Amino acid sequence: MVTAPTGSREGFSLVEVLVAVTLLAVAMMSLASAAALGLSQMGKARQDLQYSADVQQVTDSLVGVGWNKVSSGSTNIRGRAVNWTVTTLSPNSQKLNVLVTRRGQAQTNLMYTDTVTIYLAKNRVQ
């Protein structure tokens, strides 16, 4: 029967275990931080998509009304103020400015106004 020398021991030392636990803790905290950042970015992306969909909905409904039938006005969509003005450029064309108010992402206490310009023209049959 072979026996181990009296001075050798099997297993991990306390220092090795502490190093492994520390590395594991750092890795887990990094992973949790990345997940939190990802969730935050997903929330901001969802807000951007809702904002774009709201602007698209308003502009589509105004264009759908048709040339020379749109008048200046305003509405609220999901608590977001939307105003539009119509300017006649010529007897055959109009300029439609849609002003949309939105909250800032980095500084949520700031409000921004974006302008979308659409040109409407009289249909011509050829």
C-alpha cells in the first residue's frame, strides 16, 4: 500500500478559494451591470418607437385627408402634444409643418420640439 508523505495535503488552499470566489463575484457583477444597461436601453428604444409611431399616425391621418382639405390644428397622443400648421405655397401645393413635443432621454426634465415637414400637392390627371 502506497501512502502519501506526511507533509502533502489534497484539496484547495484558503487563498485559492478566496481568489476563485472573488473572480466569480466580479464576473457576476459585470453580468448584472450589462443586463441592467440592456434593460435601460430597451426601455429607451421602446419610447423612441412609440414616438415614431405617434408621429407617423398623425402625419398619415393628415395626408389621408387630402390636398386643400387640411387645416391647422392640434391634438394629444399618449400625453404628447402635436400641433400642425398649413401654409399654401401656390394654388397647387401646400406645406404642412407638424410640431411634436417629446421628453428628453438623458435629461427627462427637458422637453424638445421636433418638426416634420410634409408637402401636399394637387393631383394632376394626365
